[in-house]
Amino acid sequence: MSPVGNPAGKALWFIESHFHGELSLDDIAACGCVSRFHLSRAFEAATGYAVMRYVRARRLTEAARRLAQGAPDILAVAVDAGYGSHEAFTRAFREQFGLTPETLRAQGHLDNIALVEPIKMDESLLAQLEPPPRFVDGNALLVAGLSERYNCESSSGIPAQWQRFNPLFGKVPGQIGQVAYGVCYNPDDAGNFDYLCGVEVTDFSGLPAELSRVRIAAQRYAVFTHREHISTIRRTCNTIWNKWLPESGHAPADAPNFERYSEQFNPVTGMGGVEIWLPLKR
């Protein structure tokens, strides 16, 4: 592996070594020698967590341990976990665990809460991507369909979104061809992103209000072919972001990336292959 190594693995080590202190997405990305955008995608592909959500969950887990052991000063625990007030800490704690810090300290045990323990990196990346990617200068695309906003934890809802879109396939005004697109766009540092299942269209003017639209500019891409069942696509994505990209000398562009489902793909069986189009900086 190149000196850059696995960005998600480096990030996990850095987080576990530093989460008791000040820690930003920029700090963690610098440790992995990659951009914030690259790190966010690589970390999510490898762990299923957004970077800073994982940092927060680890801090709150350690705070929960101290409280269960009877820590006398909740504000001191809150400050150590990176919160400036009792109220902010209580709000985050309740969102993570479903009960207040006071309740946990009073019960004196952790049996009824889901702690977030350190993630051990799954090193089972593909030895190599077959076939190797091809490089394409892609034209501008107009894609229309159904869009939802997700984070790492909720993205398991994407297959159900495709179920809702499938009856519309072939009926979208101005649809071009019989190819479907799954477009990821508008990501933020908290790990949220928009995902649109749709088709290419000639223009947006004749679309009904319930359909979302995304305009993809002309872009240079690395195009990967995933030939296995669609359920295993995450391993391919993990390999792209955490092995191929660091070793390739290329850098990802902060632009929409998408899956391209040709007429060979069977949405009933999940077989037939899919292409992953990764935008690159020129």
C-alpha cells in the first residue's frame, strides 16, 4: 500500500488517541493526508458513521461510563466531553442514549444503553478492483426523480426509495434512454447527504412538482464496475475510497457522484452489475 495508507484506519487511530481534546474534521483529515471531503466519504464507507458523529458518540460513551461510576459533578463531565453547558450536554446525551445524565448516574449501571465502543477497522478491502477503472470525460447531465436526505445511520432506507421510484421509470417527462441513476449530492460535515434515484431528462421544464432535480456539470470521472450482487456494493465503495484513491495519485472532486444502472441491471434480483462514477479533480 502507498505511504498514504488507509484514510479511515488512520482517522480511527487519531480519533481514539485524541477525542478527549479539541478535535476538528480538518485535524482528522490532515492526519490521513486527504481532504475533508475525501475523509468524510472514506470514513463513512468503512465504518457506517459520519466522522464527527463518531467523535461525539465516543465522547458521550466515555461520559456515560464516568456517570455510571458516580461522577459527582455532571458539569465537569460535560466540559470534558466538549460541551460548554449542562443543557447542551443533557440534550446530546438524551439524543444518544434516551435518558438524562442524572438518570444514568442515579441508576449506576450501563445495562440499558447502547454504548459506542472503538471501531476495529475491517481490513477486508478487495485485493484489487476488477476490471480496473476507466477514465471518462462525462458530459453535463440533468437527472430527475425522487430525492431524500440521509445520514450514515438512515441510508439503509435507500432500497425502499428505489421501490417508490421504480413505477415512475419510463414515465418521467423528457426521459432519455433506459438508464437509471443513483446520485449522491449536497453532503455536509455531519455526514448528511441527498440521494436521488432518477433518470436523465432533456430539460426540467415539464416535470411535475413532486419530482426532484439535480444538475451535474461536465466532469472527469473514474468509472468502476461492480459485478456482484448490489447488496455487496459497500465493499467496492470502501475499496475505492480507502485503497484505490489513496494509491492512485488522484483526488476526488467535491461534486455529485453516482451509480449508473444500465438496462442489464435487474431491480428484482439485484444482479446485472452497476457502474460507480467517481468525480476527479483535473
